[in-house]
Amino acid sequence: MSTMPSNMLHFCLALNTCSSHLCLLLSIRRFDIDSNNMGDDISEQLKEYRESIANGASGCHQGIPTSFSPRSLRPTVRWWKREDRSLENANKEGSAQLTFTQSRVSSPKKVKANEQKVLLDIDSLDPLTVEQVLCSQSATDEIKIMVDGLASIRVLETEIDRTIHHAKTLAESADYTVDEVVLECVWGLDAEWKPGKNCGSDNPVSTLQLSTQRYSFLIDLQCLCQSLHLEDSCDESVQSETELELNRVLSKLFQDSNTPIIGFGVLADLGKMAASFPHMPCFCLYNGVIDLQKVSSIVLPKPDAQFASSLQKTVALVLQRRLLKEQQCSDWTTRPLSSEQIEYATLDAAVLPYLLKQIMGESVLERYNGQLFNEHPHLTSNIRFTFLQDTSEPTGSERVLWEIPMGKVTSLFSKQLSRQCWPASSQSIPDFPTKRVLPVEPLIPTMTKKERAHVRKVGTGKRPKPVQLRDLTGKLDDLPQVGTVMGYTKDTCVHRVVGYEFINALPERTHIGFNRRSGVSEMTNCYVLFCNFGGVYRSTSGFLKEGREFRFNLKPNDKAAKSSEKSLYDFYSSWRQEVFDKKILLFARGSTKHKYLYCGKCEYKGIFPTEDESMDLHLNLINYSEVVGENESEEFSELVQIGAAQYPFIESKP
């Protein structure tokens, strides 16, 4: 074989020399050129190569055949994007140089059907207008109505009375289902306020928008109501004549159960209005509130449900229109409002009933037989806001704690108010918040990192031993109400089970000792289970049968297993559970961003092995009837959904 030039690899020279050299190379690699190991593609290329050599100089370029391109020769540029892919043009001056390291074009990665990303180009869609979503009776009707005085309040009341009468008629008729009544009589709600720091959290509501399928009302709260959001008093006697009339009309709408209110992330708007006008009772109680975001997450297909986080995206997905948002951050305290602001505000409320009607199409109505809101009672809620006014000042050694059934405490405009939510189908109403005065816990001074290291090294004196939780008895006759939100830590749950009287009686610097990294804590008369659906440790734990049952994963045989888990497994897998009565208390939360929720006592059903050599503890929720039906807890319903959605295979697991 001749000497190789520095810019030429030996395979090209072998091809350039003669076909016998090619045979020699193949023979070195122990390949005989015959019909047994020569495919059609190799035969064709070898034939083209011999014809190129036979043409002499006309068939070669710089000693390399040009009439064909062997599979091992490819230019180093993106040859598949060039119009002329010939080897001769590839070697022209300024072009790519040859290489023998052929890299095949990688085939696109196959994506499963359920993993395909849906792209939504909102900017390419046509804008949506109020006229496209409202159904006016005639061309001369004014569909956008500004409410800024007594006369316009009367117009609003007329439409409210018409809707209430129509809803009552449809509800009494056997020809209409529950879903059809909702779609016909629902009111859209939205609110606007001046933007600012922290999304304008320090600014009161300026406008309230309410809309039916015929008219969209823009209520100028800044002109009609006094701005008392910074006042401590919630006295209703300070209402003006206009405020009294507006309060009466809005209360008629908000407290009628047959005319639901729909919004998108509506809880924030309702709480903002209650705090902005504390002297207006109409903003503190709502019967029948629907959050379109929750409805979308249930009704829309899973690939489309990702857009339910934004009203603009939902409109683009369902209506194929663009919801303009340029006026969202405009100054809503300036009067008069611009025509663009009026258009934007009225459209935000008017699109909600229309969007619900499009989402709840004929296919959804048929799928649920017109009973979607009955099958998912948590979609329609009653909401009550209560201002937490503490008239008695606690002493320096006392602190105030509010217990709020089916609710929590929120702070707006330096005010504390409770928000209680319960299903609209419930016949019972949760109690108002109650105040408890507890001793102030001693403050432990914080230390720097160096100070903590020093304390670990030299110590700070003899520290009392912790009181072990497994030696304590839970106060099972004084447990919190089922559905009560506890706190972010397991200590808040344990302290409530043990009892605050015992905790407050502990010596200084003494604490309850238990393994806070374990999902099981043992006491003398009960086991306390903790489940965090945001983790991956207990992959099969979750609610079954819409929250009636619960499956808790245990790993008692694992080397790193917690002693309390093994104790729980040993207790219920032996004769002891037939002799001793030991209760199971369940606390669960959606993730570390959520607080623990007390789910009540559980009844043991059985222990079943799993494929990963762990054990599944099957439980019945004894107090299930207390958090569903008449006393359904919205927090519990959401928790059941999170558990079922995160581990959907639990239902079908034997």
C-alpha cells in the first residue's frame, strides 16, 4: 500500500488504489465478499465504485471517486441542509473538509401520546370583546352598565330579581338538571384595585364587576362606599344612604343559593372586598361560590388542564380568543375610568359565565348526566368572613388563639379576619370563631452559628430529659373537630393530642421526645399517623373510595425502618390488637407548603404485602361522615383530591 498523504485517511487511499485493496481490507477484517455477507446496499456501492475507477481521471477528484458517496464519507457540515450534496462540491475551496467519522442523523425522540406538550400561541389569536360573550335582547340594549348612583343600583336590582325568579322557576321544574340551572343563572364576579407593591395588597378594591349572560355591571365601589379599610371599627351604623341601598341589593344576590357566583381564583377577590369595606355586611357572606379554576381542572382533559392556572390561557384554549390584559395594571383610582378600562373590567366578569357554558358542553353534561355539581359538592361553596376583634386585652403572660371550624385566619390591611368555607349542599353551618386565651410560651433567644457550636462543645448545664411520647396517654375525649387545620409541624398535632394543659405544665426547657422524621408516633393508647403527599417515601399511601378509606405504607422489615413503624406492624399483626384497644389518629397534608389536617380516628381493616417488600396498612375513616355531607370540610375534600390525583393507581391496586 502506498504512503498516505497527511490529509488523507487510509480508507480513501484503499478505495482509490483499486478494488483489490478493498477486498484486502475486508479480508483483514475477516469478511469475504460473497453472497452470504454482502447486502444489496454494499453491492450497489461496490459497483458504482468500480465504474468510477474505470472512468479514470474524469471519475475522480483529487484521487477520490466522485460518482458515489460511500457511507463512511460525510462532510463535517450539515450536508443534509445543502441543496447540492455531492462529494465534489463538498471539497471545493471554502467548503467543508471530508471526514470518515460518519455521524448519522439521529431520529427524533419518540414522545408518548400523553406526554406531548400542547403549545398555545395566544398572541396570534383575535381579541375577545364583550359583545361576543353577552347575548343582548336587541341591538339597542346597553350591555355594559356603570353603577355609580341610586338610579343605576335600581337597574342592577331589576336584573338580580329577574335572575332569582328565573332560577327558582328552573329549580322547581323537573325538566332542568342541576348543571343546567347553574349555567342559566350563574353570575360572573371580578374586582379591580390599584396596582402597587406586593400586587397592590395595601390598596382597597376600586371596582366590582358582576355579569349575567345579558348584562355586565361595573360597580364603582370607590364612589359608592366609604374607604374604611384602615379603620379598626366594623360598625354598620356609619353606612350612608347609598351604602345601605347597595348593601341590601348585593346581599339579595350573594345570599341566594339558586344564583351562584363564579370567579377565577375568586377567594382572593372576596377576601379583599370584605377587608376593604368592613362596614358592609354584604361582602362577608356568600351562598354558592364556584371557582372556575377548580371546574376546569376536573372537566378539561389532562393535556389541556395545564392552562387552567390562568384565565387568559383558559380563554385562549376554550374560545380560541385572546383576552387583552393591558389594562390590568392601570390606575383604577383615577376618575373617570377610560373606555379601555371599562371594556377590560366588564369583559373579565362577562366572560366567566360564557366560559363555564362552553366548558360544560353537551359532552360533559351527558358524561355526568347533568349532575356534575352534585357529584363534586366541593365545587360550590358557602363562604363567610368574620373580623376577629379582641375587645379584652390579654396580660403580658397570655396570648390569644382563635379556633375556626372549617376555616383559617387571614390578615389584610392590618386586620385579622377568618375565612370559613363549607359545601353549599351542607345543611349545617359551622360555628363562628371562638377565642382561647393561653399562657405565653417562653421565648428562646436565638444564637448564631458560632454560638451554637460553642454550646455543643462546652454545654450550657444539665438539660432536662425529654418526656417520651410513647409513655404519654392521648386525650382522646378532647380531640379537635374533624377537618380542623392544625399547623405546619408534627409538634402542633402531637401537642393537641396530648393536651395543652399537659404541655403548659412541663418544666422549663423540657420538650416532648419523639422521632419527627417518622410517619408513625406511638402513645400508650393510640398511634398517630402523619402523611405528606408531597413526598415520595410512601409511594402507595393515599385515600381510597373518595376518602372513606386510607392506605398507609409501612416498611417494618427495612434496616432503616423506624421503631414506631415496626411497633405498629407488630401490634396489628399479632394477637395484641384483639385484646388491647389502641386507636389510630390520622393527620395528613398535601405538601410541605400545606398545614396538617386532622382526618379523625381510623379503624384497622388489614395489612397487605406489596411488591417492594413493604406493607400497606388498610384503614377505615371512622369520622368520614363528619367531614362530608352536611358538615363537609373543603380542606378535607381538597386533600382527598390531592392524594387520589398523585397516586391514581391506588384505586386499582388489589
